Amino acid sequence: MTPDAPARILSAVFPPEHAGKRLDQALAMLFPEFTRSQLQQWIADGRVRIGGVQPRKRDRIRGGERVEIDVPTAPVTTAAAQDIPLDLVYEDAELLVINKPPGLVVHPGAGNREGTLMNALLHHAPALAALPRAGIVHRLDKDTSGLLVVAKTERARQHLIAQLAARTVEREYVALVDGVLIAGGTVEAAIGRHRRDRTRMAVSSSGREAISHYRVLKKYRVHTLVQVKLESGRTHQIRVHMAHLHHPVVGDPVYGGRLRLPKGCSELLAEQLRGFKRQVLHAVKLSLIHPASGKKMSWATSVPADMGALMAALADDARAQGE
């Protein structure tokens, strides 16, 4: 092992569905907070052990093995703490649930070094600096609003990551999409990087499995409000899948289509649709197993004001046209 930084030991068990996967692939699924290159380097450095034995990255997983990783502890989270208001839905000693507003970036990055959810979390709970990514175990796009869970302890972080990998965390969204959907359904279409534009995602046969279940909540004249439940959690999954159905999320600046206005609609509704410069997408419900109590917990939240106002205007328009 490379004798550089002090380490903390992470331990987990490969679930049965990882059987047959190459070690580095299975580790990337079990510990999504680390990059594949990080994990491969730690395998090469002897920081990974299975049953006390140092494996090779090409070794195949059987499922059920316990793996230990000596993760270098310095640095962990070095972002600055900033006093940014948080809409806390729930908090205890193990985790907290946040209703993220639209426009708030989750992690610092190029062009967003400050003013992110991570900066706000470090001000609210300074002890989160001891955890990778300040305890953030999943994300929402900058302009997607709604519920997001954050771990406050290493035990909770590992537990939540395992639940996400096993797809037992239930996540429900509401989205306004272009066009009128007749009925709900399921999209099973793998998602990967766009071949030409690497900043975009796309349905791709070489991508990672992605499954979205959707049902119709309300039909307007030329739009539909849908509920979407995720089995997987790929980048931009709902936005890509709905665009794949030719019913893109309204306001989506990347995957959306041309602006659609109901024929003869009021100028107020037209202005609202023209002025909505983000995807009309909200994470409305979150359910998971509490890391300490083992009990299932669920949270729900209302859509943000701008989204609610747009839905009300669309309903008024439909009523005015006798629909």
C-alpha cells in the first residue's frame, strides 16, 4: 500500500446483482461517490481487499463478498461554508432531507465554486466536512427542484449509497411535458453520453440501463402533467426519456422542443410559457429505509410557486376552452 495519507476503512458487501461484474465496475456501482479511475488506482495501490486478499481490477465478482477499501482521508470536503438558506424538510442525527429550490447547484464545480448546496450544508452542519461531498449521496440538476437526502454520518452515508445501488430508494417526480399523452407507461432505454456533444446525455445502446415509469396526472390542451418514478438514477434520466418519447419536458433548455402555445390562449399564459426558462420538473416524493432505525420513511413536498402558477394557468386555459 502506498504510505501517503492516513486512511479510513470503508466496508460493504457486493449484492447478488453484481455477480459477473469486473471488480472495478462493481466497485464503481457500490461506491458511486468515487470515480472509476480513483478506484482503479486504489486497487493498484493495494488499498482494496476482498476477504483479506488484494484482488486485481479485472477479477470477477461472485456476489456476497465483503470488500474493504482504505480510503485516503485528506482532503475530504474542502468547500467553503456559506450562509445560504436551506428549506429543511427533516433532520435527525443521521440524515437530513432538503427541498432544493430551482437554480441551486448541488456541488461546486467549474463556474460554480460558491453558492452551492454543499456550501450551504457546511454552514448548517460544519461536521459534514468530515464526509466525502459533505454527505451528499445523490443529486438533482441545477434547475430541477425538490427532495434530496444528505447523510450526516459515515454509517448513514454507506447505508444510503447501498440503498441507491440496490434501487430501494423510491423517488417520484412531477413534470410538465409537451403534447398530450394518452396513457402512462414505462421507458426502458439505456442512457449514455451523446456521441457528438459530450455535455449532453442520450438514449444509447452502449449506455447504462435506465428505467422510468410514468403515469398521466392531468391533461391540458397541448401539455400533460405526468408523475415519473425512477428505478435507476442516470444523469438527466427523466429529461432524456421524455424527449425520447417525443414529449420533452416543458422549458428544458437542452432536450426541449420548440415552444408550444395552446391555440387562442390568453396573453398571460403565453407570457408564462415563454418566460419559463428551466425544465418544469420537481422531485415531489422520497422514500427510504432509515439507516439507524431500519424503518421506512417518506417525505413529500409541493411544487415550487412558479411551477404551481403555470399549472394553474394551464388549467384555467383548458376550462375556458371547455376541456
